[in-house]
Amino acid sequence: MPELPEVEIVRSGLNRLIIGLEVENIWSDWPKNFPNSEGDVNNFLINSKINAVGRRGKSLIIDLNTNYSLITHLKMTGQLVFEGKEHFGAGHPSSSLLGPLPDKSTRVVISFKDGAKLFFNDQRKFGWMKLVPTSEVKNNEFIKGLGPEVLSDDFGSQNFIRHMRSRPNSQIKAVLLDQKVIAGVGNIYSDESLWMAKIHPASIVKDISEKKLDNLFNSLVEVMRESIKKGGSTDRNFVDFEGKKGSYLNFAKVFRREGQACPRCGREIKKIRVAGRGTHICEYCQRISVK
DNA sequence: CACTTGACCTGTCCGC
DNA sequence: TGCGGACAGGTCAAGT
């Protein structure tokens, strides 16, 4: 599921809802999802208070007042859903995919002293939570390898182009998806932004003009900002911090629209494979770049 | 170095 | 209705 916009939606929602809550208890059924849940958790998570909820690329970082932080990655099917006191017995909104929680995909439950709960659901069990000292978050083996934040104010087209150019012989889609180059882009927003910028995903970076890469940066920022406004993309599993689906895919131009008409030229959208991923393009609008 | 494949898991969909 | 295969928003390891 979650790419940068979806994770950002969860982050901002949790940041409103769980700051200051005090952890009473924690439950986990699947050690791979929470590998150190047997060790430091009792000392550093139980009785701690939530200080802040941050994000780095597609990772969420929940800071505690014990100088520990909980790094969470939702991978393909992870969900982080909060149920406050007011939710009890009320179920989820009609725009939800969820029934009562916990359900059979629930891997971790964090209970707070006021009765609220935070559920980490993950059908495919690829996601994880890890408790690390806050001072070591930046040096975490996963976090430290990430490239810059695409949507940060001090990033920008020139930096974007420079980072893309660092992989001159690769296909542009593979570079967009490489979290070490820039952080946060996944399959949906790479397809959408490449369509908008009229670039074929298999184009080799060194063959793509400055102008097109500039367009790509602006397209990427636009599609991700728009998605955040629309509640993110729910392909199958994504729900936000209160269980609601996102509506962005109703507005997507090519993603999962093979067989439909390209909104720009009317020709049929095709599905191909690029960088090992299902890839949606208009072959007419998006030609392979040739230098 | 860059690309491909397979692995990690479960669920769903499609064709026979 | 059942069964097998392909595929799914992400990342990592290993092979060519």
C-alpha cells in the first residue's frame, strides 16, 4: 500500500490523536512484525508517553518520552489504525474497509491508559515495528540509507535532477523507485508522474532532457500533494488512522486503468512490466527518450 | 554497475 | 465449485 502520501496521512492523523497518550500494554502475535517486542518493550514502551509522530520516506517514527522511538514500516498491506474511547462500540465509518478490530490481520495492539488502542494490521506480514533509542533513529540501518524527502521545502527541481542523474544508465522508473536516490515514491506515483510528464518509464536517464526531468519533478510533487488532499490511494488495503479509504485512485490517470482511454489522447492505456513492476502507460504519449 | 529473479506472506482474481 | 497460477502499494539478497 503505502507510499509517501499514504504514510503522511497516517502521520498527520496520529500526530493529532495520540500525542501525550500513555502506553499501558502491548500485544503482538507475530515476532517478525515486531522483532524486539520481547526485549526492551517492557522498559521503554510500557508507561511511556507519545511525544511526536514523524515520517521519513515511507517510514513512520513515533517518539516516546523515554528517549526511545518506534520505527514502523507498513510495506505493502500494513495499516495503523487508532481507536479512541469515542469509537468503542461505534465501529468504523462506512468509508472503511474494516470490521471490528482486532481482526485476523492484527499483528500488534498498543493499549493506552485512557482506553484508546492503536492497531497495527498487516495481512501479508511484511511490515515491521522496531524500538530503537531516539538518538539512533538517524543511524538505523534502514533510515540512514534513504535519499532526500521529495516534498521538503529545501528540495526542488535542481536537486531532483541531480539525484536522478546520479544513475545515468538506469531506467527512470527504477531510479524513481530507488529509496536510496529519493525517498517516498512507489509504484502508483511513479506511473502517474511519468504519464503526466510524458516520459516512458523505461527511458534511460541520460537520454532524458533537463526539461523533461524538470516536468517530472513538478508532476511528482503535484500528484503526491493531490493524493494527500484526497486521502491517499486505496488499491486494496490502505486505510488511514481512523480506518477510512482514500479516493485518489478515482482520479488517477493510468494506474490500474489498462484497457481504458488515455485522458490526454484517447488511445488505450497499456500495462507493461518495467523495473520488475506492473507499469501503466500510454504508448502514444510516453515515447522512449532518445538522445 | 545495472538488471533480473526469488523470497518474504496472504488473499483475490482469472482461466480452465 | 475447485484448483492452479499470476499478481498485489515494498524491500532485500543473490545471481548474471
